[in-house]
Amino acid sequence: MDGKDIGELRKAYALLRESNEKLYNSMKAFQIAAEECGSLVFSYDTKKQMILVDEKTAEAFGVETVQTGVPYEMARRGIISEDTQEEYIRIHEAMINGAKDAGGIVKLIPAVGKEIVYDLKFRAILNEEGDSTGTAVGVYRDITERYLKDMEHERYRQIIYSSERYTFQYDGGKDSLTVFPAHYNAAKGGEKGYLIEEYTQKLQSGKICPESDIPILQDLLQNGAKKPVQVQLYGVKTGKKRWYAVTGAVVCCGDGQKSVAGTVADITDIKQQELSHRKLEHILQSLKDEYIGIFEIDLEKDAYSVLSYDKKAFVPDIPESGCYSEVMEMVAKQLTAPEYIGMFREFTDIERLRRVLAEERRIELEYRTNSLNNRWRRTVYQVAERIGERPSKAIMYQLDIDKIKVEKLMQQQAMQEAYNYAEAANTAKSEFLSRMSHDIRTPMNAIVGFTAIAEANIEDHEQVKKCLAKITTASEHLLSLINEVLDMSKIESGKMELQEEEFNLSGLIDDMVAMVQPQMSQRRHCFEVQIGELQHERAIGDRLRIQQAFVNLVSNAAKYTPDGGKISIRIRERALKNPGYGEYEFIFEDNGIGMTKEFQKELFEPFARAEDSRVAKINGTGLGMTITRNLIRMMDGEIRVDSSINKGSRFTVTIHLKLPGGQGEKIDELKGKRVLVADDDIAAGKKTCAMLEEIGLSTEFCVSGEQAVERVKACSRAGDSYFAAVLNWKMPGISGPAAAKEMCRQLGKDLPVIIVSAYDWSKIEEEARALDIEYFIAKPLPKSRLVQCLREIMRRTEREKEAAGPADPPDYSDKRVLLVEDNDLNAEIACELLRMEGVRTEWAGNGKEAVRMVEDSPEGYYDMVFMDIQMPVLNGYDAAREIRKLERKDVRDMPIVAMTANAFAEDVGRAKDAGMNEHIAKPVDLNEIRAVMARYLP
């Protein structure tokens, strides 16, 4: 090939490329123009029966960009609506058989969305001889809106001609309209028509129809209407609006005036049906949005039919109807994750459905799919029809529970469940009030009864004293019932606030043990507390609420364990990745009567009480465990229960608490003091020494009781002494208590001794007391408990002095207090209690009066103020603030004590914030008043 030929080829190639670019750009421009007009353009190879479509169209209808088997495969796959399948096939076969063009109306069903009506037109591409080349261009034009309107007009036309109609005649010259009844015949006479004069004026004034329909009727009288128009007209007799379909034809009269004749048909009932139908459509559409598939299952015939489903989200090749068992097997293989296939097959088995749905109205299963991200699905079956007791038809729903729309559905379901829960709670409260009638009346009966007995025996002081003691016990029980109900109310209303304060966990447990120890002793229970290794003894949280929850658990264990039982608490700290928080586990265990599995499910519900004759006589509200669980949950914790009848119960509580910035603790008053440690367990002894040195003490260590005695003797000879000794209970040779006794004998005075032991204190307490052992700590040794004992030793002399008390009661005769109380009865009681203590008392009926009395009094006139909180005119908080703001010196240090029924932890905080010094909860305890007065009245 020479250079000339190559040049020619290059020119030909450039022309071909230019031609192809123009062709491509033309086709693209044509396609864009078609899309702008709402049309779909494609090419059709009639020989290969194959279409070529763009990616957007292919995605919309779930087909390939090069789709074979057209038209028959498309019809089989359910893309073509059944009522236009024959037309669809006819149009394509015409082109296959060589037609130059063909067209018709067809309905297509996209992968997602509603059915669309298209005007399909084909035109063959011809060769120079005018014959088909085997390729045609097809255009789908969306005519859904027009089609529906035409169908509606046709329907109304049929309605008009098939229903009873009125006729009308409008005379343009006279501007009058006459309406004739159905079947009116002017020749035969009969009922006359109804005449409306000055029609145009009445129409424009809104007397004929609503304002929105006036232009429609004006146009009809000018131009007529071949197709029915829909308007609302006011009834001549009733004045109510009704829907009508109206047609009209314009007739020109000889005098140049126009006349319009037409028909009127009442379609109100049809419009109402349409409205109901639209509402139903909206409901069904919303259901389709929520579910990825809805299927009707014929349980009798093992058949199904598709009501709606998303091909992309579900198995794409599901026929519109068929054998249920076969299609579910296909779903199991194509959609279900391998680990769920067995469960899915069992759940969807037709025989199982017949059996289970005979007893259940609705069943559901959650499973994972084998898609890329293993999305979760839910399959739901709900009975739709029954033949007698046998289910015959069911609806199967498929939900994608990863989707936001499904989450909304679940929220709606949660709202329904919340409503049901509220209903159940109301029922439970009613049952509770009935059941609690005895528990409430019992202490009330005791109070009333023993009051009457005391009055009848007023001279018998011993009898009166016994009655008062029993009245006090009954009152305390009634108060505990009230407090639990109030706690529960505050939790349910979301008004309970948790306080954040630094506290010591070991100290909390010690206080809790002290509170429940009398109950344990009374029931002769063996009570054991084991504190494991605590990395962080100090934490930040609501100490009061934690203690409340734990006391509830321990008290319940004591109540529901027969006398002489065993109750234990085990505490440990678990490792947590977050350095700012500690995770603590508390295990409360007993060998009591236990609970059934059924009741364990209801245990934490409000007002729940076991149906057991053994607990029927035990007082309780049924709120304690509910309060306990809610408090623990509020602290980002959890509580679990494991119980068996006649074997006992174990409650495991896990809570997360903030940790304070520094865990180290130096105590100035103990710094440098010498402590002797004796323990045959060298590792444990050295650990004790390390803890003491962390606190700031100096330590010496030995491994036996004999060595400890020798160290004390040597120290005494040197003119020195130990501050205290920490001795192990059991040691080879001389035991810890024996060594302590010998030390005291040698010194001629008591040496404070702390005994440490792995034994249960309740088992050795009697022996220890006999040896004058005052301080005992269980191993493993909590540092806080050790610090507490050392501080107790420091204050022992003062404490013994305080415990002995002064020889004479304090003299408050020169003291004056102001009592602020709006309730006359409460004021009378408080005044009497204060006068019993010898203090002069003045009374103010509200906060404003109290401020005035302090302001008008001389400096130093009042020594203390007892302030109620909820009062008219000015409440206690504001009154305290006003008193503190008075421009006088004595109010800065004047003790103000809240004396109120506002007894929650947050109420104590509010009192402190208002400038009050102390808080006493009503009903008032005289011992609390005495303690406060002793603290603030010198």
C-alpha cells in the first residue's frame, strides 16, 4: 500500500469518526429531549428480539441494558401489567413480522413505585429500498395522568347516562335557568321545573355554589361542556353542598342570544366513596413504604400471591403467584444467611404455620440475610381469615429492620406497648391499693388502738410507756410505706435527681451493715460481708441512693430467709478500660425461701408480690425492688437475679462510678505515729504496713504474737510507746487477742489493738468482746476501714466522754428559738417539744412574718431558727435567704434549721443552697432536735 492509499484511509477514518460522533451526539440529544418530555427511548432488534436501553431505564425496571427475550420474557417477569400483556405482545409481534410502525397503550410496573401507563410507539428503520432493516426505534411516552383523567371522565359519563338525571335550560337573554326533574316531558305536562331568575347575579354572589366553582359554571354557560365537569352546588331546600356532574351544549337563538341545555347528575355518594378509597390507598401505600414485601398466603392450598414487594430488597425473581412452599425454599437459599437457614425453614414451614396460627394470631422471626452487610430482616405472619378455628389465610410481611422507616414503625409499636404498659400499671395500682389496704390499716389500727389504751390507763405510767413504744413502731412502719410510695412517684415522674459526692465504698458498706445488723440479730441470721480487692475505694456518686438500694436488698434477704439463715455480701472491683470510672460488682446472696421463675420475671414490676402463703403476712409495699432497680439503672448499672424455690436467691448488682482525681490520702493527725503490725502471713502483713505508711504512719512488722509482746516491752523500756497494734487473730503460738492481753498486762494500761482476720466477725465476736477487743477488720483489709479504726482510736477518749454524757441535761433556759410553721397542729407539736427541752420558743406563721420578726428583734435576740419549707406568702428557702441578707451581724452565724416534709436528698441540697445549716425531716424526731441544739447552742 503506497502513501496515497494510506492518506485516503486516514481521510476515510476521520470522516467515519466524525460521522459516529455526530450520530452519537444526535442520539444523545434525542434521548435527552425525550427524557425532558417524560419519554423513554430505546432500540429494538426484531430479529434477535432484544432491546437496548440506557442504564437509568434499566435500573428503573430491573432489566439489563441489553435485554433479550422481548416481549415474552418481559411479560413473564411481571414487568407488564396483566390487563395490557396481550396488547404489549401484539405491538412487538407486529414489528417482528415486518410492520413499519405499530403502537398502543400499555401499562408497565417499575421495580419500585406505582404502575405507569405508557403510549408505546414503534417505527422501523428502513433501508434504501424501503424495507425493514430488522431494527426499530421505540418510544414510551408517560400518559398516566391523562389516562386517569380520561378514565374518570368516561366513568362520570357512564354515571350520568346510567343514573337518574336532571336537565336544565339556561336562557341567556332572560338570564334565567330552569331545572327540570328526571323524566320530565313538556308535551305530557306533569311536575314543572324549578326557575332561578337573575342567575348570573346569584352565581357571582355565591348563592349557587362555593366561590371556587363559580369560574367553572361561568365557563359552562359560555362554552358548554361535552365531558362532565364536577362542581359543588347548594341544595335549593337544605342549602347543603352536594357534588354534581354537569354537561352542557350551547344553542344559538335567532335573536343572537345564547341558550345552554344540559344534564345534571348527583354524584355525592360516589365522591364520598372516592374519598374513602383514597384514604385506603394512602394507608396501603404507607404500609408498602414500611414493608419490603407483603404476601397473601393460602394455608389451605399451600399457595401465595404477591400484594407488594421491592425486587431490589427481596428476591428479584418471585412470580406474582405460585406454590408457597417452593417460593419459601427459594428465599431460604437465595436470601437467608447460612446460620439461619434451618431456623427459617422450620419457622416458614406450611404445616407449622397451620398448627401455630391455629393458636396464635401473629408470629414473627428475625434473621440475617446473606447480603454483603448481613442486614437483619423480620418475617411476620398474621392470620387474615379462619374457617371455624382453623386458619385459612394469612398475610406475610417482610421487613428490613435496618431501615429508618422500620425504626419509625417500631417506635409506633413501642408507643402502643407503652400505652398497654400504662394500662397494665393502672390495673396493678388498683390491685395494689386493694392489697395494701391491710398493710396500711395495720399500723393505723395500732396507732389508734394503743392511743385509746394509753388514754384509758393514763395513770398507769408503765402501760402508757408500752403503748407509746408500740405507737412509735407503728408510726415508723407507716412512714416507711409513705416514703416508698413517694420515691416511686418521683422516679416515675423523672424528678428524682442523683447527687454527686465523693464517698468511701467500704464506709458505705459499714454503715449499711450497721443499719441492718439489728434485723439480722433478731432473726439469728449468719451475716457475712466479704470485701475483695478494691483498687479504688473512694468514688463519686449518690451515696444515699446506693445505700438505699443495698439496704432494700439486704432487708428483703433478712425478711424472706427463715430464722437462723445465711446471708452474705461480696464486693469486688472489675477492670475497666475507661480510666475515669470504676466498675463495681456487689453480690447479695441468701439461703431463704427463693422465688419461682415466673415471679422473677415480675419481680421488678411496680406493686408485684409473690403469690405465696409464706410471704402473705410479711409487710411490704411491692415497690422496694422497683425502686432498687430504677435507682441502679439511673446510675448506669444493672441488677440480675437468680433464684430457686427453697434454695435461696442471689442478686448481682453492677454499677459504674466516677473516680476522684487522687486516691491517695494523708491524715495530718496520724502522721508519724508508730503502729506495730503482727501477722504470720508475711505478704499480708507487709501489705498492711504499706497501707499504713501511705496514710503517713510509721510501722514495725513481726510475724508472731510472741515477737509482738517483746517489741512492746522493749519499746516501753526505752521510754517510748506504740500508738496502736494491728494483730492477726490466728497465729502460731500466741494468738492475736492473747498477745493483746499480755501487752496490756506488761504495760499496765490498755494498748489500742485492731484485730484482723479472715474469719466471720459474727462467729468470733463473743470471744473477742470477752477479751475487750473493740476493733475488728475482715480480710482482705480495706484501707478505709483501717483509717476509720485509727481515727476512732484518736477520738476514743472524747467519744467515751460524750457517750457518758454530762451529769445534768443541758440548760437552754437562756436560749430563744424562732419556730416558723404555717400548720397550727405541727406548730403546737414542735413548740411543745422545744419547751420540753427548756428553750424559749416564739412562733411565726409564714416566711414573711419570720423575716419581719428577726428584723424587728434586737441583735442576738434569737439563738436559732427552725424553718418549715412549704408555706404561703413566702416559702422557707426564700425566707432563709432574706434573713441572711438582713444588714445585721447576728444573722451571718445564726443557725437556721429546715424542719420539713421535703425529705429527699435534693431537698437537703436546696436547703444548704438557701443558707440553712441543717435539715430535719418530718415527722420530727426529738433526738434529732436534741442533737442539732447540742451542736449549735453553746
